[in-house]
Amino acid sequence: MSRIIVERILNKEIARMLVLPSHLHQLISQTINVVP
């Protein structure tokens, strides 16, 4: 039981780490587009 929970938490953290860079990239590109 506990092992499955730990694996789920790890998967969520890995997904978050993979998703964050794309969000940062979008934010940076948006700010560059807004600021001339």
C-alpha cells in the first residue's frame, strides 16, 4: 500500500518538474513579446 502511494507521489513530482520548464518558457516568451 505505502509503496504505491510513494510511487504516485514520485510520479507527480517528476511530472511537475517536466511541466515547469515549459511553463517558464511560455512566460518568458510572453514577457518578451509584451516588452518591446
